[in-house]
Amino acid sequence: MAKSQQTYSKSEKEKKRLKKREEKQKKKEARKLESKENGPGIQFAYVDHDGNLTDTPPDPSKKIKVDASTIEIGVPKRDDSDVEEFDPVRNGKVSFFDTSKGFGFIIDTENQEKYFTHVSGLIDEIAENDKVSFELEKGQKGMNAVRVKKI
């Protein structure tokens, strides 16, 4: 004689599943009844002067008239007075340089930041503790020192 495939845990899981399904159906019916009692929701939604959605129209006295010709589309033109003088050439000291691998790091004397440099960005040959001038360029993992010259 074959043993029944229905175990205790299987029957418990099935009971839980049926109970959940019944509760879901009851909630669905309750929502339907509630919507019939309260009527339909907000037919129109208005935006008040603060930008909030309401079911009442906004007060026309708080309405602001905007002249469309005063709206600027795009980036406004820059004045020469707004531009700061920026020297792209920086000074620093080589903290590490591996000639066999062709890369190293330079510490900026102004802000003590470390910048990566590669042999392809060198003008003069450099070694550790050399004082150098360099320019910064955006690389894959941050700013890189390029056009590196010995001082």
C-alpha cells in the first residue's frame, strides 16, 4: 500500500494559502462597498498657489501673470567680469614614480592633493622627490597630471 503524499507541513501551507486568499477577497469587497458609499473620487484636481493638489479651484486673486518674453531659454551669456583668472599650470613634488611600470604620483604644493601621472604625460624624465610643474586633466578615475616638466 502506498503512503499518502500529503504531509503535515504541506497541509498547513495549503491552509495558510487559502486563508490569505479569503482575506484578500474580503478586503477587495470592502473596498468596493466603500467606493459605492463615498461616491467617486476627486473628479478634477487643481494646483493651488503653493503647488499642492486640491479639489477646490485656486483663488484667482493670488494668480501671478508672467510675461513669456522675459523667460530665458538656454544658458545666459557670460560677462568677462564673471570669469576668474585660473592658472592651469600647477607646481608639485613627485612622491612616487616607477620607471619600469611607467606611472607615479605627484603631490600638489597648494592643496596637498595626490594626482596620478603616466609616462605618456611626461615632457621631462622625472624621479622621486623632484619638483615639477604640471597641468590637470580628467582621467578615468579622477584628475591626472599631464604635461609634467622638471623645475
